[in-house]
Amino acid sequence: MDFVSIRIITGDVARLVAFYERATGMRAVWANEDFAELRTASGTLAIASTRTVPLFAPGSARPGDNHSVITEFLVDDVDLVHRNLKGFVTDIVTEPTTMPWGNRALLFRDPDGNLVNFFTPVTSEARAKFGR
């Protein structure tokens, strides 16, 4: 089995895609106005409209209702990314902080309130884990 993607359901696909494109520096690949993907070498962040939910099961997902998942991106320099996002990201949850497991992490919320973590491994153990 391979992990492939996380999909965020939103009421405004264009707004959320624009946010993630700006925050990550990646360009989204659009399938149609209701679905876009930001693809990395290790996984994909899919962003889909509420109009896609009934295709799976009506009422099975609601936008802006995530209180348990953190979408994480490995970055080269979290402090530099933090400086670049100042004035753009308006809901910083935690400024860059070195965590007990060896990653330096920046936690913030996207426009729908979803938690996002940009992190850089800083200890030798964490760098080895991520091949850095």
C-alpha cells in the first residue's frame, strides 16, 4: 500500500489553492473548477469543492471543520519560510519552535482553519530520518 494524498474539502477552491500556491511556492494542477492538486515527490495535497462530497456520500465531509489533522510540509529552512510568510499568513498558531523530536516547526492555519505545519529537521537524528 502507498500513501498518496490528503484531500481538503472547501467552499472556495480557488481561494484555498491560491493560498497553498503562495505558501508552498508550488503550482497546482487543476482537473476542473472543483478539484486541484499540489503534487510533491512524496505525496499530494488535493483541494476539492463541497460539490464533490455527494460523489462519495452526501454529508460525509464539511469544510472548515477539521480539528484533528495537521498537514505537514518538510522545508529547507523553516525560519526563512516564516519570514517569507509574514504578512501573508494571518493565523500563526506557533512561531518556529524546536520540538522534542528534533524538528523546528511553524504551525499556522489556512483560510479554512486547517492546521498546517512547515518543519525543518535540526537534530542529527531528525535529519537522518528525512535523509538530510
